[in-house]
Amino acid sequence: MRAENLDSLVKQLFKPENAIYILLVFVPIALILEYGVEGADTAVFITSAIAVIPLAGLIGRATEHLAEHVGAGLGSLLNATFGNAAEFIIAIIALREGYYELVRASITGSIIGNILLVFGLSSLLGGLKFQSLRFNRTAASLGSTMLLLAAIALVVPATFHWIVGENATVSEHRLSLFISVILVITYFLSLIFVLKTHSHLYAGSKGTPDEEHSHGETWSRSRSITVLLMAAALVGVMSELLVGSVEHAAETMGMNEVFIGVILVAMVGNAAEHSAAVLVALRNKMDLSINIAIGSSLQVALLVAPALVFLSYLIAPEPMDLLFTPMEVVAIVVAVGIMEALAQDGETHWMEGVQLLAVYAILGVGFFLLP
């Protein structure tokens, strides 16, 4: 990238509306603490987690600009692939180190966070500005039904474990592998539905680039790819630090590993990317807002989780299964059930946002107090 292009990129990133990128200063801070300060594990955990937030935002922004050069269909696929890149990278690092509980917790946190926290904030803040927020009921109902499929995929391994007991580890791994294959096939068939055969149902969620992203000038293809690769590489580095310090940080801060995965890691991975859902809700574009919330949950449940199961056979100490804790299964079923109910009437308001956030807070307290 030429010097003038880099200078233009830096100026654009640090405009007032892009204040989140000031948090990039935590990238070198985390590295200094890791390699220059003895016994700073908790500080490394906190600073590396903060550093992931603007890096996730850069991945999302670069993907959006790249999508403008490759067309709507492939662009949507790129957004689906890279939308949860930060969380996926963190999960891969944790998987390699054998932190299966943390990996499964981060999957749970992404699913319930997008439904309850992201869409809850969107409904609350958008509803305070507009009395009624409407969205395409058919598209939203399809998404919520797909989420119900994901919930079933998590309930079955837990039920199987309860029936067969502790001595069927091999069978549980095989069950998780078969379920993962089914979920991935379903996910790609859903892409055909959304992008090809029934794309008209999602037409209302698309606006102009300025309306949806407000990014100013469009980045060139080479700039988009460069930023995407650099941000992904730095997320990988920060994820190494975060996962490496998580055990000590959890002990120091009095948090269990499940809470860290469900709440903290999920918030870090989603913070920058899904602020878009809230911003478009403030412009009464609830089709886009609900598609971001549901779509990202679906990506995690139907693509990211199975991909991690497949990868565990290659990079982890042993294969990972989809045996989530009872608390995680309950949280996902509750969140999916609420979204199924909300999608039925095709509209929402600020009080429904309050209710979603209340459920998220209740679940968060429950996870925090787990022994």
C-alpha cells in the first residue's frame, strides 16, 4: 500500500465518528504487558480483550467495502464468512489449547448475545425514537425457526448424555460430528434461499452504502483486502494473549470460565460489528437490524460451531463435542423462544427491548454465580 493511501486510510479511521479506533492503542499496550511486565496476566487479559473490539470493527468494515466490489451475492457470503471472524479466531486459539468449555461458552454467548443484547438494545433505542418499529415478518420468522433448529441441535447431545451416562464418550463425539454435518448443509441451503430463490423477502433490509454503513468513500479492493488481513492477523495475536491469560484472570477476578466465554468473550467479539444493528434501528430500518441479530446468531450456530467441531479433529488435543452445560442449553432455548414469539407480529417497541435486556441480565447473573 502506497504512503499516500496509508495516510488517507489513517485520516479516515480517526474521524470523530470512528472514535472506537482509538482503542487500537491497546494492541501495543497488551504486547508490552505480555512481554515486558512480569505477572501481569489479568492486565494482559483486559487489554487484549479491549484491543479485539476495534480490530473486529476493522474486519467488518473491510468486508463491507470489499463486498461493494464483488456484487451483492458474493458480498453477502463474505459478510457471513467474516462477520464473526474475531470470535472464530478466539475460539480456534482456545480450541488448540484444549479450553473446550470456553469455546462452547463463547458459542452460547454469541447466540444469546445477538438475540437478547443486540436486538434488545436495537428495540429499546429505536423504540424510544419511533413509536412502532416494523420488519418483514416472513423473513424474521424463517430466521427464528432456523434458530430453533440450532437449539434442537444443542438439546439432543445433552439429552443423549443424560440417557447414556458418562461412559459413551465415543458415541457423543460421533453424534456431535453427524449433527455438525447436518447443520452445515442446512446453513448453505439457507444461503441459497436468502440469496437466490427468495431474495425478495430480504430486499427491504438493504439500503444504500451511505445509509447502512456511513463509511464515506469506498475503499479500493486492495485496501480492503490489506486491512482485512492485517486486522485478522492482529486479532490472532491478541487472541493468543487473551486465551493464554484467561485462566489466571478468571481466578483473580473471581469469574468462572463459562461466564467469561458467555458474556465477556462474546461481547468483545460482537461489540464493534453489531453496533450497526443499533445504528440502523435508530433510523427505523428494523429489517436490517433484526437480520443482523438473527443472521449472526445463525452463522455461529450453523457454521462456526460445526466448523470448530471439525477443526478439533485436526488441531485440538482431542475432538470437541456439542455437549453444552444445562445452563447454556436453557439460555439458548429461552433466547430462541423469545425471538420466535417476537417475530410473529412483524413489529417491536421499546418495552420489548427492555424485556430482552432483562432476560439477558438474569442469564448473566446466573452464569456469574455458577460454581
